[in-house]
Amino acid sequence: MFNNRIKIKELLQQEPAGQEVTVMGWVRTFRNNQFVALNDGSTNQHLQVVLALGQFPESLLSRITTSASLRVTGKVVASLGKGQKIDLQAVTVDILGDSDAEKYPLQPKKHSLEFLREKAHLRFRTNTFAAVFRVRHALSFAVHQFFHQKGFLYLHTPIITASDAEGAGEMFRVTSLQLDGTAPRTEDGQINFKEDFFGRSTHLTVSGQLEGELGATAFGEIYTFGPTFRAENSNTARHLAEFWMIEPEMAFYDLEDNMNLAEEFIGYIIRYAMEHCADDLQFLDQRLADEEKQLPQDKRSELGLLEKLRFVTENKFERLTYTEAIDILRESNYNKKKKFQYEITGWGMDLQSEHERYLVEKHFKKPVILYNYPAAIKAFYMRQNDDGKTVAAMDILAPGIGEIVGGSQREERLENLQQKMAAMGIGEEELWWYLDTRRFGTVPHAGFGLGFERMVQFVTGMSNIRDVIAFPRTPGSAEF
Ligand code: 4AD
Ligand code: MG
């Protein structure tokens, strides 16, 4: 057996009593030919390994370089140094893997996030990314725990699909046809997808919602948590071409039930991370504070990261209708002084992220749930309100992020849904299975989608979404 190690996180909880342990990890720094800062990814804290002078040959010492991997067996003793309780007094040191210090891309100094994005295969070995990805892990776990405890069923919806759930047409095609001009054609010269792998035209899913509704109308409450894909050409700090979404879908819920669940869910997973990742969040809080010191006063956040998280879990979200939001925006000084890039043209306009951020960051200074949007700017499946103009949609907007959740009560009335689909040019033959849920025992139901990376951004304070997913896919970029 090779692996008899103790993880550094666990070791650092122990009292130093001369006990013998074995640790394995990667060298962060090596000072004075004596002190190794060893990290094994279990915690942001490094273990100080002490190599007594004269006890180890130069041929070994010269191989202890940044990012070399080591196995060390030694005695746990009280540290004489500052900042740590224990040291590991090395007895045997094995080099598991050498690392050429000249060629290793990450120097033991601060690198920019942009630089590290190009070294995404190694960036987990930095303190910032290690903290972000441990928090991401905790948040994923909390998602499952939250829904599992509530009795929701985890439904795996397909990644390859023939329907465009959002009707926005921003999909990546999936095909096994050749792109060299030899693909079979129909009589009128179009590519004949009947001859394609699935016998029809298929894409990567933009959302598991429609299949989620099939689950909810049998199990009552389900959730999905999987990758979704959007071919929107948005090069922003909040958009990915491949992102993870959590989509709960609940029978016997109206819009208000939906908002209540979303708010409870967000509070729960944030609290979970605060409880289980206290060290990492402390580190990220400090990182953000340092970063913001470089900014002009008016660009800095009013609250630190931990203060913000605490604030969000302790205060109710502000709820208001789209119509009320338009009134606030129209009357705002920002609008009157023409500070918005996109003018507030009036009721019916789609809100831009600058408008959403104004409401959240300047006006209410807390997360906001906007609901009852104009039907014309929302998807076909949202339930029509009695006013004939709006649908029972809701978006949750978070400070620093903008839209983090999109959801709605669904149109459960067959005729209304059919009319809406016809008006939007969505063929019934394509979604016959979806319409069947409205034909056989239809029920009021609702659901929402939380963009997981945006949530991770919110909790870690990372300003670019590319820094909270391991290997980001964005326009022009699919390295690693
Ligand atoms: O608002 P969206 O498009 O809603 C849906 O897909 C619904 N089917 C959800 C539902 O009701 N079940 O997307 C939901 C969330 C957004 O609020 C945002 O947080 C995130 O997904 N999102 C993205 N995140 C990263 N990159 C992108 N390109 C994203 N597009 C949406
Ligand atoms: Mg949306």
C-alpha cells in the first residue's frame, strides 16, 4: 500500500506530541535549505516541514523546488516559527516528482488572474484558485443537501436535445454528419438531418427545464444540476458558453411559492459555505479587500465579502414588479442625468444589466426579486397573468452580479399554451410530449434556474466568471 498519508488539514488540528505521520503534497516554497511550505490541497494552510541542517544530502535538497511533489515522514512538534502551531520534523523525505524550477510557469509570487487563466492546468495550485474551488465544491454539495432534505428528486435531464427550451436559438449543433460538403441533402438543397445520427436535428441543451416539468408532474418536486450550453456571443465577465445550472421544478407551486423557495435556497447554500469554508472565505475576503484598495473610492464595495454574505443571509430580498422597477428607474437621478448607456424608454423594454445593477447596488442595496414581466420579452412557457400584458416570471438580481436566477410559474392551461406557441412560431409537433402534461392531469407548477457560476462568483467575490469554473469555455476559447 502506497497511501498511508494524513491530510494536512487534519494534521493541523492535532496537538504536537512527537507523533509520527506521513504527508504528501507539493512544495510551495523552500527557504534556507531547511523550511519547506508543503501544500496538499486539503486546506489553504501550508504545513511547515523542517529539514534539520546536515541531515539530508545536497543531492536531495537541490531537488526540493517549487511544485516538486514530496512524501515526508516525520515527527509532529510544536513550531518555533510564527503563524503555525506545528511543524513536521522530517525523518525521511522522498521526491515523488521533480519540478524544474526554471521551467515551472508559476513563480512563488503574485500572478494576475488573466495570466493564471492561461495556465488553468496549474492554477489550482495557487491559494486563490484552491480557495475558490473548495468553495465551489461546498456549494455543490449544499445544493444537493438542500433539495434532498426537502424531498426533491434529482433528475438527470438530457444534454443532447432536439428542442430549444428557451426559444432563443442560441444553440450548439450536435451532428455526426461530415462538414466537408458530402453531407446528404434534401431535394431543395438543405442538409438532410433525417440522415443524421438521431434522425433529426439536435443540439446541446440550453436548459433542462422542459424535461424537468415532466418529472415534476409525476414526482411533485425535482431538481436538475448539470451543464448547459449557450452559443451566445457574449464576451462578458458573467457569460460562459458552458455553464452549470440548477433547475428545481415543483408541482403545486405558484409564483410566490417559487420566490420563497429560491430565497430560502440561496440563503441556505451561502450559510453552508460560510460554515464549512470559513478559512477559504476569510482568505477570499482579504484578497478582495486588497484588490479593492487599488480602485478609486467610488468603485469600491461598501461591504467586504463576508459582511456582504452575512447581510444577504440576514435580510429579506426586496420584491417588486417589473412595472414598479421601470418607474423607479425612470424617476432615478441616474436616468435624468443620462448616466445609463441604454435610456429608459418605458414599459415593455428589456432591462439591461446596468439597470438591474442600479436597482440592486444603488437603489435597494440588497438582492432584488423582480416579477410580472411583459409577456413579449419572456419565454413561451411562462404563465399569462390576468392583465393580458404580463407573465408570472421572476428574476433574482444580486449585487455585483446582476441576474443570478430566472424562473416563472408555468402556463398549465393547454389552450393558452397552444395559442402562445402558435404566436411565437413554435410547432406543436416538436413539443407534443410537453403539451401532454397539460392534457393529462395538468397542475399549477413553477420552477427556476440558478446559474451556478454566478452564484460561485457571488460567494467568492471573484469578478470574472472565467475564474470560478475549472476550464472556461467562452467565444474563441476552449483550451484544456
Ligand atoms: O434566465 P435563464 O435563461 O432561464 C432558464 O434557462 C430557465 N429555463 C430556468 C428555469 O426556469 N428552469 O437562465 C437561468 C440562469 C440565469 O439567471 C443566469 O444565472 C444563468 O442561468 N445563465 C448563465 N450563466 C453563465 N453564462 C451564461 N451564458 C448564462 N446564461 C444564463
Ligand atoms: Mg434569464
